[in-house]
Amino acid sequence: MISNQIIQNTVEELTNTTNVSLAAVDKDGRLLASTFYEGADTIIAAARKYIEDGEAPEEGNYYFFKVAEDRNLEFVVLADAEAELGDMIGSIAAFSLTELTAAYKEKHDRESFIKNLLLDNLLLVDIYNRAKKLHIETTARRVVYILEANPAGDKGIMDDIRELLGSKTGDFVTAVDETGVIIIKTLEPGQEHAQAEKTAREIMEAVKGGQDDETRIAYGTVVNEIKDISKSYKEAKMALDVGKIFFAEKDIIAYSSLGIGRLIYQLPIPLCKMFIREIFAAKSPDEFDEETINTINKFFENNLNVSETSRQLYIHRNTLVYRLDKLQKMTGLDLRVFEDAITFKIALMVVKYMKYMETMDY
């Protein structure tokens, strides 16, 4: 139901403009709002009698008006019968509150629908029927974002995003839990991943002021049908998790750019452990010293180029060769050989994934 504060604000605005006192009493006889200076008990008694009998009681100088939702009585509006234009202003108040109640219900229903849609809680036929009833386009091109900020789900952050997106009816900002804010953005025809990335950057710029470095956003692929919104949402969730593991330095992660990290993320842990034992039988990457780790990372960054890697590490080429030979003796893998380098790179990513999953177990 519409909040009491909204009802109070509405009747106060009308009273301030017209000098006609108004009150609202719900179907259970509770006073919701009033601009009468006194007589709350009298107002409630008169409203209850009107609700019970369906006719205005003889006692009390009030005009009565019903506010209903789907033909179900929600509350009664009373207007001062002794005030000039009291009948007309009471009727206007009832009409205004009826419209506000309907708008609030539709907003609530739309938000509930979107949440259930994201969580895959709706049958296919229900998706299209409810979307039509709520005037939500079913064939628009949309992409789902998940913003993880601190604090997550902060109402101020959600308001900032709504202001950024504007008043488009096809865009939604919501949350299904306390882990983040979910944005469903409708794209214009012809806009694809470039626009999705641009929107992600705009959202980050709008909310990151005052936020810590852990603020990040992930998004799924662009979908054409409303039924596929949950697919884009699941992709965004995976992108957020995979990004934390393999792209910690990035604050914007797209599902389409996860690469091999997406594959590794879906591997069962027992299989990962077996793979690591096969690759690093003698020494695990966890046991490598910092110098070795830095050398490996820099070598991969420079596409296995010995000369460029030694230059960036400020060491002699022979020193780098010595380190790579030493690593080969420890692991049996020569990073200068492409096949061995690929195996080593994947193994390091698997180790990183396993360590992340260990922290998630606690």
C-alpha cells in the first residue's frame, strides 16, 4: 500500500492551496493522514460507520470519498463539509490518491516482476503475460550490469544510477540481495558492446566518488528477448567473480572478455588439484620466491620476449636465461617453448582460482 507519508503530503498540499481540511482513514479504521486540527476520534468513528453502512452518517460534517485498488476499498477520504468547495476538493483528493495508489502498485509489481525475472522464478508464459500487463517491452535489446560497491545496495547509489539513466521506462535499477546493485539497461538499435562498455564507465564515474577501490562493475551479453534477461544477469555474476580472481586490477569486467578464465572458473576443484599435481609434482607455485614470480609475470607480459623482459627487469639477458633455466629444472617446463608456456600460464591461473575458492569456503 502507498505510504502514510505520501498520503499526508498530498492532503497537506491540497489543504494549503484550498483551505479545505482533509483526512484519510483506512478500511480497518486507522487514521492515515489528517489536516483537521482536532477531532481524530470523531473522524475515525464517522469513517468506520461510512465503511460499514456504505452511506454518509448523519453525525459529522464531512464529505466521504472512496479510494479503491482493483475495486477493493483501501481507504476513505473525508473533506470538511462546511468549507467552500469542500465536495470538489475532497473529490480531487480522492482521485489524486487513487492515481498515486495505482502508480505505487504498478511500480511495486514491476520491481517484483524484474526481481523474479532475474532469479529465473517465472514460467515462460508468465513472463510475457506479466510484461504485457505492466507495459514492459518484451523485445528490446538489453544488458544486465552488477555494481559491487561499498556499501552495496546503498539507496543513495541506486538514486545516483537512476538519475544517470534518466526516465526511460525500459531501464531498471534494483537489488536481489545485499551483494550489489543490478542495472538493466535498454540499448538503442545498433548499439552493441561499445555502448555497453560506455554505460559501464558512466555508472562507475557516477558512483565511485567517495567509494573505495573495491568498487567494480560487471556486465553480461546483450540480449534481445525479455526472457533472456536472467541469462545476462547470470553472465554478469560470473564476470564479477572471474574478474576478482584473474582481473583484480580492472574495475569494469565484461563477460565476453573473460577468455580462458571463464573456462577455469567452471572446473571442479578435485580436477584442478589433479592437474596441478601433474604439472608441479616437485614444487608448487606457492613456493616460488618473489623474484621468480616477478620474472614469470614479466615474461608473459612481454609475450615470451627475452630481450624486452630483461630490459624491463633491469637485468642482463644472461641473468634472465639463468632464471628460466632454473625454473625449467624445478618444473620441467621451459617458458621459452610456446606449448610449455601455455601449460604454465594455465596452471598459474588454476592455482589462483583454487586459492580464491578456498577463501570462499570460510
